[in-house]
Amino acid sequence: MADETRNHLDGRAHVVVQSGRIEQLHQHIGGGPEAEAAVPFQLPPAGHRFANRVAEQERIRRAVEDHVPQAGPLVALLTGIGGVGKTALGFHVARHLADRYPDGVLHVDLDDHRREGAVELAEAVGELLAGLKVEKDWRERAFAARVKQLWTLTRDKQLLVVIDNARFGSEVTPLLPASDRSLALVTSQGTLYDLDVAAVEVPLGPLPAPDAVELLRHLVDDPRLAAEPEALADLVEGCAGLPAALLVAGRWVRKYRRRPLSRLVGELTAELREKGLPMVEAVWDAAYEGLDGEAARLYRLLPLLPAPVIGEEPAAALLGSGYDEAADLLEELQRAGLLDEGVDGWRMHDLLRGHAERRLGQADPAGAERDRALGELVRWYRRQAARADRTAAGPRMTFAPQPDPAGDGPADLLFEDKAHALRWLERNRAALYGCVRLAFDAGRYEDAWGLCEPLWTHYLDHPHPGEVLAAFRTGVEAADRTEFLPAMVRMRCQLARPLWEAGRHEEAARQLDRAVHAAQALGTSFEEDRLRASALEFQGLLKAETGDLAGAVADFTASREIHARIGNVYGVLLLTHQEGKVALRRGESQEAVGLLERAHAAAVEQGRERMAARTGFELGRALRAVGRPEEADALVAAALESARRRGSATDEVRALRELAELADALGEAGRAEEHRAEAGRIVALRGGLPTPHTS
């Protein structure tokens, strides 16, 4: 979680969640269009009186007062070791300065987007865009385009942005608002020497003893603290002035209310002398030793979760237990000060995560407990992802063995509908993508590429390029290790699309060339023929993307012929649609009309509303190109109504813009202007940029 969760707490944890997805409730009260004016405030509520760091607060206040306009946004860099209170200070300052920044307060924790040490910066920028009310369909996909979108949307705003857990200046620069009237509060364990903008550095040392005592008194309302001042001083000294350690110590003292404080501290001191441990480690060990057996086992295993947020269901999977038991044990860890409770789940401080890993190494030197728990965790996520995929996408082409429903665990999930399944995939994406790597590193290659199959559905709905590229590359390598030909073809096709969307066309072409050649060796079953056709379709899409329209037509035609041979009428529909779109791009408008008329008729006959709307829209464009705008108008109007029924704002805008072009062709300038104005209002409401997206 964030480097530090608090300086003073009253016994209940307050954590910042991934604020691009879950914001303070008051932002959304009322909902609907009227919520457009709501100002983002992505900070946790203050749960205590903040009574220290006076000099540091004054340094930031002076910097704000003295900031010179036209010098770029003000950056205040809060530095110090882990657990020293940087995030708590950043939140406290942000709350008090919020009135100076009327366009809102945003927060992003870079550790939430860190994968194997590197931050997925496109995702971090996307979280800020979400805080600015840019809906996912209107966020640019490429990293550079997202940064420019952020600059465009913040150039005239007065924003305060809290950026947690930066390790390099290059992680911070793309997240800064463009306005010189904005403030960024950045936390880091050290100076960011490669930061491209001037920053006011505010170093934080450990809490002085009086402040540490005051914090402990806030945490523990106990007469022993006043009655035994020497023991209190020893305890505070042992915690090294770290709020993260004082939190655990306070909970530990509160747990043993009948023991003299001097005895408790004496036990820690004895352990320190006996084991040569730092006092902070001894404090955590004491809290750990006070746990019940299953709670201690769960504490040791929690660092295996490859995500910052801890849920009850994956915790149950680690233990091999039920949901209720896992929930009770997580609450016990929270009461011991070893977990924090947030809106989106439980979180473990990095310092405690390291302690838990050390305790696991001591309790399980051969790694048997770790391997068992890891296997259960990967299998659990794979089962849930497969179930979510089936709910969201319905029956589709997959090659990994499907989990046996009879083998479901007590904490397995059921998904009500497509929206529920897609929300679950998005909320758990960090763990799902992390499990791909965990499975691969553990030699569980089928689990690794098998997890990638349902992640395709998630990617299509919520593109996260950096995470997807890493996971799908691992999926390709895992499929190669198994030498299972369908997986080798499928994984390369899945990897190719995010590659070309990231502008890596040559690498995507290499992957698809290998996929198409490997597909020639597939068998003749229906699914293998579909996969062979799919590989050709992907190759055609890439060629269309890079302007090789003749090559795209050849691949689409070959793919369509395979679908026709095996009787896959939907495949024939899709590829006929693709051929028609390419013909229109090539200027072969009359041929495009013929192809798109066939595709549209097939979509209507098969009862596929979305495809009927898409083919009707493209057919309308083709008809306009051949001088038949009257016929086109009804088709595009039908596509517009379909988009509105489905709630697809992007399709609605495309249809409105095409209707404007048709109105111009029909000499109806007033109607054209109305359509363009309506499209502009939708784009502005959804947070998009005013420039039209390509269709």
C-alpha cells in the first residue's frame, strides 16, 4: 500500500484506494449528468488530530505562497525512509490546501501500478484521467497520447495531485498537471535526481520522541502510559520514530491490558538481546506471536498475493478455507495492527510485508507451505477468471482445459451478469496479471497461458497495454514450453493486437507470421479450423492497420473461406464486414456496398443487434461515397438508435458525426450543425478531447 498510512490514528485504518476506480462517495451523490460539476477529492477522511511535522508543513506552505506563475506546476517532494509518515503528511497538507485548488484533489499510488519494479505509466495517467471524469472509452490508448490528453485537460485548471511512492523522476513527470497554478505533492524514499522540473524537497526524519509519545497516546488510551514513563520512553525509542512501528506497538500494548508496560517492553528488550534483532522487528515479532495459529499462517502467506489489495476470497484460497473463516482472520490481523482496512479491501504495509516474508522463510524453510498455497491461489484465480469470461463473453474459442465445476472451492464466486463479471476482472486485474508470472515462475505453464485466455476478454473491455504486453509475452513463452500447438498460435494472436496498438508493428508482424505458419500444422477439428481462420484475420487486421490494404484483403478472404467451409456463419459475417471496410478505404466504394450489404443482411438474419448496427453504419458510409445519401441516412440513424439502447457513447458519437456528413451531402446545413453539436456535448460530458476519433 502507500508507503505509510498515517501519523496519528484513532484505532481505525483509513487508506487511499485506487482512486481512479473508487472515489469519495460525495463525488457521486445524485449521479447522472448533474454529477458532471462534482469536483474530485480523492483523499481518505482524516481520522485524528495531526499534531506534528510543523516545520515541514510550514516549508510547503511558504513554497505555495512564493510560487511564481509561468514556472510550471509547483512540486513538493516529501522524502524519507519507509514508514516515516510521508503519505500521512501529504494527505494532511492536501486537505488543508484543498480550498486553494478549486478544480479538485487527485491521488495516485505508483506502487498500485508497479510490476516487477517498473510502473505502468499509461495506467497511472489513466487513473488521473479517470479522476478528471474521463470515461474509459474516451481515454487515449497509447501512453504518449494519454499524457497529451492529461496536459490538454489540465492546462487551465488549479489542481492538487498527490503522487505516492515514486522511485524515479521519470515516473513523476508524465503525471504532472500542465497548469502552473497546480501543486503536486510527491512522496519518495530519496531525492529524485532525474526529475525534469524544479522541486521543493521536504525531508522527513523519524518522529522526535515527544511527537512519537503523543502518537502512541492517540493510539492507546491507557493509564499505563502515564504510570510507567520509563517503559513508555523505551518503547518509543525502540520503534525508531516510525509511525508504522508505533501503530503495531500501540495495538500490541492494547491487547495485553493486564500486563505492566515495563514487563511488555522488557520482553521485547530480551528478545532484542537474544536474537540481535532491531527493536522494530521485535515489536512486529511480538504482535505476530500473539496471533492464533491460522491467523499467523495467513499473515505469513499474504505476501504471495501479487496485488496491493487483499480480498477475503483469495485469502481463503491461500489457506484452503472458507470465506467466513478468512474474513475473521483478516480482522484479527487488522486488530493486531498488521493489516489496514480500506474501501476496496485489506492492505499490508511494505515494511510488514517484508516481516511476513521473513517469518514465512523461518516457518517453511523447504518452501512446501509456500508452494502449496501458491498453487491453490493460481488455481483459484484461474477458475474465477474462466467463469467471469464465460459470463461476460459467452461461449467462445478457448483451448485451456476448463476448470471442473465439481472442484470449486468454498470461496468461489458466481457472477450475476456481464457487467458484474467485467467489474470483477477489472478490480482484480493486478492479481490476475501477476498470477500469470507467478504460475510461469513456478513451472505451471498451462496455468500461465490458461489465465491469459480469459484476460483477452478483460483486455478488450479495459485495455491496459503495459500489463497486457507483459502477461501475454509470458503466455507465449508458457505455451511454447508446453509445446501445445493451439496455445502457441492463440497466445501469439493475443499478443499481436496490444503490440500493434502500442505502435510496435514489426514485432506484431513477427508474432503473427509465426502464428499463421504454426496454424498450418493444426488438425482439422472445427475449433482448430476456427483458430487457423482467426490467425489469418489477425494478420489481415495488422496489415490494414499499417496500410497494406491488398494484403489485408487477401488474408480476410482466406479466413472467410475457411469459415464458410466449416459452416461458421458468424465468422463469414465478420470477415465479409472486414472486407467491405477495406474496400471502402481503397476507394472501391461500389464493391464495398456489395460486401457490406451482404454483411448487414447476415447480421439482421442472425439477430445480432450490435453487428447489425456496425454493418449498417459502414454500409451507410459506403452509400454516401457512391452518391446515395438518402438510403444511407436511415441506416446510420438506426445505428444511432442502437448505440443509445446499448449505452455506447463512442458508437453514438460516430453515428452523429456520420449523420452530419450525410446532412451536408443532402444540403441540410442546420441538421448537420445540430448533429455535430450533440456529438461535441457527448464528448465533453464523457471527458474526451474535442478532436474526433477515427472510426
